[in-house]
Amino acid sequence: MPPQRNEVITWEDVDRLIDHLLPQFEEDFDAMVIITRGGLIPGGMLAEAMGITHILNAAVDFPTQVRMEKAKLMAWPQFIQFPDDSALRGRRTLIVDDVWGSGRTITSVKIRVAAAGSFPSTCVLHFNPYRNLFGSSRPDYYAAITDAHIIYPWEIDRGPDRVLLSEHPTG
């Protein structure tokens, strides 16, 4: 298998992706479920642009204590944080994340949102059909298709070590 290509995108790229998404929405949404952490920034940007004020969070983890690599992909999700069913029931809900890679996280959230009596639609900035584990399933809304590992501007290391290194380069 060839090494995975990385693609670093800028804040301007994110603005363009959001601008590409907005005209796609054919319905109004009553609620938004943002998947943490990746969906926080694009979800916030979309909520502001669309006037969505009923904003909820979902955090999902997939256990990694499985021996075989393929078996890891089949692990059941653990919902660390999820809104109460009453906050979702009867609402047209947009579920937002940064990327649909394997699709496990957003699909798990969509199933649980639907089980709560909501009418879910999924939205991501990037869709990677080459990693998708769900056959012909895809996000309802996406801004770009990619085969790369996307590095978003909010994922770039901004910690104190970076500041110290830039002030005192080694070498």
C-alpha cells in the first residue's frame, strides 16, 4: 500500500469549503449535532452562517484494545457524550464533522440521532470515498472529495513547546 499523502489546508481554504457547502442545503435545520473534536470549528461556522441556535455535541470513541487491525474497524462505538433524546426528538438535525474517512463515527452518531426520533443529515468538509467502510453510503453534504489525510489549521501544533522552539532554535 502506498504511503498516505498529507494535505495541509489554510483558514482561507476552510472559508472556501464552507462557502461551497452553504448553497447545497435544500432544507432548514432545527438542530445541529457537532462531533467533537473535529466538527467543532466547521460546525460553529455553519451554525453561525445558517442561523442554527439549537447546537448539541456528541463525542464517540472506538476501543483500540483489539488485536487484529481489521477487527479494530469493527469495534462498537462508545458514546462519551451525547444529547438527551428529548433534545433531538422531532427535529431536522444536521450532524457535522470535519471529515468522513471510514465513516464509522458520523454513521454511529446518525444512527443514534435517528433512534432518538430526529431526522438526521450528515455534513463534512472532506469525504474520502477510498477509506469509506459503508459501501455506497456517503455524507448528505460535503465540500470536497479527497484521498489525502487532511491537516486542518486548528490541528497544527500551537502549544508552548512550539513557541519556545521558534524563540530558541536548536542546531
